[in-house]
Amino acid sequence: MTTLEKIAQRKDLYSCDVETLGKCKIDSPVHHHEFINEGERIFVSEEESYMRRIETRLGHLPTFERAGPLAKIFHDPAWTRVGIVTAGGLCPGLNNVIKGLVEILSFDYGVKNIFGIRFGYAGLNPAFAHEPLMLDPDTVDTIHELGGTILGSSRGQQPTDVIVDTLVRMNINILFCIGGDGSLRCAGDIAGECARRGLKISVVGIPKTIDNDLQFVGRSFGFETAVAEAANVIRSAHVEAKGTAGGVGLVKLMGRDSGFIAAYASIANPVVNFCLVPEMKFALEGPGGLLRAMENRFAAGKSHAVVVVAEGAGQELIQGEPERRDASGNILKKDIGEFLKRKISEYFKSKSIVSSVKYFDPSYTIRSVPARGTDAIRCYMLARNAVHAAMAGRTDCVVGNLGESYALVPIKLATIERQKIALESDLWRSVMDATGQEYYFAKDAGAQNGARPVAP
């Protein structure tokens, strides 16, 4: 069952409509731009049969409000004070988004007071005494060339009432929250508290998750850059693996609960022979297990193997370690990379098979580089549409990229559950074809599963 189908079953709890602070009555100062019509909508999916099925359950076609500049806005630019916060782990493109927000606020709307909140939501808690940065087009001029975020970041939620008290004290009426699942949930809590107090404060999110695991927002910014960086690491692992008899290049990539980086990187550089993701349960030993599958590859005359594993894969295989959590409450994953490195080495040694495992863990490397190419463009366009939404009084929403268009998605829907790879999808079928791993897993497992008779 898809996420949208689950929502359709509880349509009393979920809505595709974004909250608004009130009627837009102020003429927009945006020049030389074609305004969109208020009320324009975008279909959630381009698949007609799927949409009709959901329509039957919802009673209407599921659509989101189109993002873009309106002829009338809610917030008066002359009295607008903006806060920008980056929270959670680093991701390529954070500075691009900050730059975009500042430039659109300044050049399109003439907003003068823009505060860069330091070190995540902690910067909105006076207990930490992080003084905000004043941002303008000059201060952000070249920050897109840098990785990370000039504002700093942190994990963990601060007391919502304290955050809102700070916004009131600073007279901030627009808050942009750049973050992933947990950070956007915090933004939703802030928007809810503002609504309870009757405060006219717009809280708008820009989806930042290197794992690409948010719902209804399209591909997250930073993801394409991360995949490109990961593909380069895979190239090095392949060279190392081929450089010795029985060589194994083992690469651990980011992906706590969703293996999109591992999957896309394996397709982007199809020298990978085994791709392991959290969505796919696999055995380690015995017929049909990973170690036997690797042995089958060597037995077939191949001299090397490249294994890509997402950090959240195979967690059930690692026994005896206590559960640990980070500051945001996320369960810290056990080190599947080191675990597999040890188990692979031990297995082939016990079989008297010559082997050498070269282990690569580029997690922090791929997330700390600047965004590039179309990824950088996506950052800027997300920022543009976030500003237009906020100035029009939209709140408790996140900007999503649906096809060639941008839409406003309620935070509650974007964070309803993590997006995961469907093992029946064309994406995963592409991974199977690019790696050929089905052949080696199925060779002596008693089930061919449609595997090809030959493998790369």
C-alpha cells in the first residue's frame, strides 16, 4: 500500500491543503514576472490510473497548491523580519539555499532584516547565547562555493514555547527551516504553537535530506551531488578490488532507513556487484547468503567484487551491541561496514580462498561538498518558491519539486513516514540488472527469481 493510499484511509486526519495566515491584500513588489493565479493546483502524481484509484477513496483528486509569486501578498515587506535556520546533518547545497533565500527576499521583495540563526534550533534558545548573523546579498555572495552551512547546524529539538518566545522577542514574522524529517517536524510544532497563540508568523520548510526519504517533495536537494560523489568513491573501490587477486572493494554509504544513495550510485557507476540497502533483508551465511553469493562470483571465474552497503542495511545481523541514539532521538546504526569487512575476510580465510578487502567509508565526505550542476539549480528554485510562499502568508508547509513544477506540501504529509525503495519498483529492478547480484544469490539458494544465466 502506498503512502497516499494510507492517507486516503485516514482522510479525516490529513489534508493536502496548506495553512494560510489570512487574505493577501498587499500588492506584490515583484517586477517583470508572470504571477500565478491563487488557487492553482498540481496533481500529486502523473499516473492517471493511480490518481483515479486514490480519487475513489478520497472523494477528490489529490492535488497540492502550486508554488510561485502571487500578485497580492500577506506580509508587508517594509515590516518583515526573517529568520533562517539550518538543522540536522550537513548536506550539499545548504549555502545555495541560504543564498537564494536572501537574494529573493532582498531583490524581489526589498526585505532588509534577515537573521541567520546560528547552530540550528539551539540558536533560537537564549540558553545557548548564539548571536544571529545579519544577512544581505553581500554576505552571501560567494557562499555557494562552500560546503556545509555558514550558519552552522545542530541536532535535537529545543522547547517549542521557548523558540516561539524568541521569534516574538525578535519580531520575526517569517521563519525558514532548512532540514530533514526531524527538523521539519520541529518546524511543524513551531507553526502549531504560533497558531495556538494567534501569531501571524509564517513557518516554511525547505526539504533537506541527503537520504532522499521525505514524502511528496520529489528529489531532495543535495542528493544528486551525493550520488555523484559516491560514484567516484565506487570507482576507486573498483580499481582497488581489481588490483589484487580475490580483491573486494567494500563501500559504505549514507542511508539510515532508505537506500536511495546506494541504489542510484550503483546505477550511476555500474561496476558494483552487490548493492545492499535497508529495505532488503539478506542473510550473511548459508545458501542464499551474501558470503556464499560472493564465493559463487569468484567460482564463476571473476577475480574481484565490489560491494556497496547503505549504513542501515543488515542491522539485524549485528548482535550484542546496545542501542544508542543521537541528539535528535534517531537510533544510531551499528557499523555494518566494519562488520562486513571482518566477516568477509574471515569467511574467505576459512575457505582458504585468497582475498583482500579494501574498505571505504566516505559518509562525511559526500555530504560536506558544495552542490553542483542541476542540484545547485534545484536549491535556488526551492529557495525562490519558499520565499514566495512565506510572503503570501503560507505556513506549516514545505516546498516540493513535482516534475517540472514546485508545490506547497503540508509538513504533516511530507513527514508522515520515510520514503523507501520499493523492491518491486523499476529503480530496484535497475539495480538488479546493473549489478547482476540476483544470479549469485540465487545460484544455490533453490530459487532463481528470474535471474539471468550470466552476470557482469
